[in-house]
Amino acid sequence: MMRIRDVVQKALVTGYLTVEAENQLRQLLSTRYELEDFNAFMLLQEAAMTGKVRQESREQRCPT
């Protein structure tokens, strides 16, 4: 089973969070997860807020 930190790592490396990955995160966050996964998710949130990671879902709603 994929872990939150795995999804986050891929997004951080590529600089892009796909809709599919967002859906995976929603599903994974609804189950039990480790502190390391929570910390990874918080890093992803920060990266998205600072523009280091783009979100496909936001680009679909707000094309530039």
C-alpha cells in the first residue's frame, strides 16, 4: 500500500501534484498513518502555499 510520504515525495521531486495524487492523499489521510506521514503532508502543504509545488486541480479551476 502506498504511504502518504511516498505521494508527497513524488510531488516534491516533480514540483507537481496531480488530481490522482490528491485523491490518493484524501484516501490515505482517512486511515491511520504515522507521524512521519503527517509531517510529510505538512511539508507538501507548505510547498503548495509557497509555489514550490503546483496543483493540477487548481490549474483546472483557475487557468493562467
